[in-house]
Amino acid sequence: MGKRIKVQRRGQGTPQFQSAHTGKVAPAKYPSITEGTIQGVVRDLQHEAGRGAPLALVELENGTSFYTAAPEGLAINQDVKLGREIPIEVGNVIPLGNIPEGTLVCNIELKPGDGGKIAKSSGSYATIIAHNEDMTVLKLPSKRSVQIHSGARATIGVTSGAGRMEKPFLKAGEAWRASKAKGQVYPTAHGVKMTASSHPHGGGRHRRPGKSTTVSRLSPPGAKVGLIAARSSGRGGKRRRE
């Protein structure tokens, strides 16, 4: 009968496809929103498995602490502030509505109080483009512009760890460990190289799927492989002659 394909097995929630808990430190989230300005000090910079940017442990003056993705230039024992009317300095957490246009920010909240969702990976940042009433326009790392509520908070600066992807994996074991820390599967095999009972693209002598690789977005897990809900495939029409 053959085994179920990897797409189906990953959905069962077994430990084989779950992200390992070893080496995890803590979620990188801002504390809850409070009125006024809070002073904090960076107590430590730590590495977390599966995360490219280092984590900064910030201890606040009210006795609480939190972890956040460290921006470039942040150092241990450096003072940081959380609030509205505070200086635009690296490491400070300020609502988007109080940040001048053209400033580079990271660890941005999608909604006020969610702790930070955007531009948290190493070397990523967003740019403040404009302010429109209670909304702020940002240019994301994908070069796309979005509008986010001005009450959402962000960290001044660029997430540290830029250039991490420039160093290649010199051994297959390093790629395997990096994938395992994120719950990814490594190595991966092409579907056309499998048997017909293991993958919809498998079977055949000439290493070709034998049918269209574009499937519906509503396809069941056993068939949802290849170009999922693709609007077009191939070269996309005739090229214009010069």
C-alpha cells in the first residue's frame, strides 16, 4: 500500500516533526503596555537555538524583565527606555506614532500589545514612511508597504546578526542541526524520485510527474504538493521583442 507522504505525517504532531525544546531561552516579547516611561537595563545577551539574532535580557525598574531581539549596537549594562516621549536611540521601545519618518525600526507589533511580530530575524528592519492620523505607513523587509496602528510599539535600530546567511554550511551535519532546531526536515528528496505510493509525483522511468503539478488550494493533504494554488507557471507568456 505504501506509506503516507511527508505532508500527511507532519500534520500528526509527532515528536519527529516538532521543534526541539533544547536550547530554547524564552519568547521575545515586549511587556504589557503601561502609561509613562519605564527605565530598563540590558543584563545579558544570549543565543537561542533556531534563532539567528541574539536575545537581550532587559530588567526593568519595576522588578520585571523580558527578552527581546537585540538590535545592532546594544551592549550589556546599557540603559534602555520604554515609553512615548523618550529619545530616538538604539534599543529604546517607542510607539510608531512617536517615531520620526525615515527611522529604521525592528521587532514591530502588528497590533498594540501583541509583543512584537515583524522584523525580528537577524539583519531585518522596517522603515517609517509616513503618519496618517492613527495609522503609520511602514516599508517592510519585503519592500512592501503596510499600515499599522500608531500605538503599536517597535525597537529603534536594526536586528543584529546581519550577514549570518553569507557563511555557507560546510558540512551536511550543520545543515541538519540548523533544520532540526526549527522543526524542519532535512534532507529533502524530490517527489519525482520517490515511488508512486510515496508521493503524487512519484513513479515512472523518466523522472517526470506525468501530470500537472498545480493543485487546488482546497486539495487534501495527500495531494497538496507542488505548485499550490498557482496563478500561472512556466515563462508566463510571450516575451516582448526589442
